Amino acid sequence: MEILNYQVSDGQSGIRIDRYLSEMNEELSRSYIQKLLKEQKITVNGSAVKANYKVQEGDETVSYTHLRA
């Protein structure tokens, strides 16, 4: 399992969490990210969020994932 941490910067505020994470790590597809969200393996500021969550400047995201080769 790999843990991915990201801090949302000013220019990234207002986009959906699935889009944000797919832009931050091109190895993760949006459908895979949505699966992780459904399994509550992605948190923002310590709380699980849904796929329609829009990130805000300063949010800290943590993803628990198995990266595919």
C-alpha cells in the first residue's frame, strides 16, 4: 500500500477531488480514484469525502492506494 499526501494550492481550489488527484498523479485514473473514495480510502483534512467534494486552498489530502504497474 502506498500513501500519497498532497496540499491544495491556491490555483487548484474549486475542482472536484477526483479530478484534482488524477491531475496530481497521472498513474491514477479517475475511475480508480472514485473507487477509493467509495471505499473511504481518501481523506481530506482527516475526514473521508465523496467524489463530488471540491478541494479548497490548504486542504490536505491523503490517499491509501495500490499503484498499478
